[in-house]
Amino acid sequence: MRKSVKAALLSGLVFPGTGHFSLNRYPRGLIFFLPSFISLTVLIHYALSRAYAVADQIELGQIQLDTVAITNLISAPPTGIDFYKIHISTWILIICWIAGTIDSFILGLKVDHLTRK
């Protein structure tokens, strides 16, 4: 398998920056890895805090064990500062994922070209 394809698959299917790491381009890989990791951490933290809040309300008897009510609480859109944090984190993750995949493919093409000579 060509290094360009391998790097693009790693960045596209595993995590942004991993394709760069496979090409031994660690600083460039960190440019995609760190913002993606931080964004994913923010998204997971928000999802877990939301789930814990609903679980606490169920435990206290404030919410009945009704799947529709629980689903409505969990799927309600974020408000206030949470909306902006989630929105920005999601876009950072998407942009890093796409740009990292494309960049690792292009970088891999250069490495493939150099190794053929």
C-alpha cells in the first residue's frame, strides 16, 4: 500500500494527525491532533455531564422512567455558552478531520514520489 493512501486512511478513519505520525511528521501531525483531541474532549465532557444530570434527576424522582421524557431531555439543544462551545468544538473537529486527511494524503504523495527516485 502506498504511503499516501495509508496516511490518508489513518487520518480519515482513526483520528486526525495519525497519518502524519505514520509519515514521521510529528510536529505537523500535532497541528491536527491537538485541536481535534481538545474538541473531542469538550464534546464528550458535555455529553457526559448531560447524561449525569439526567441520571441525577431520575434518581431524585424529578423525572419518571419514561423513555420519551428522558429522550426529550437528552436531545434538547444546548443553550447559552454551551451552544457556542459545542458548535465551535464540532466545527474544529470536522475541519481538522477533513484537512488532516487531505494534508496527510498530499504529504504521503510527496513521500511516495521521493521513495520512487
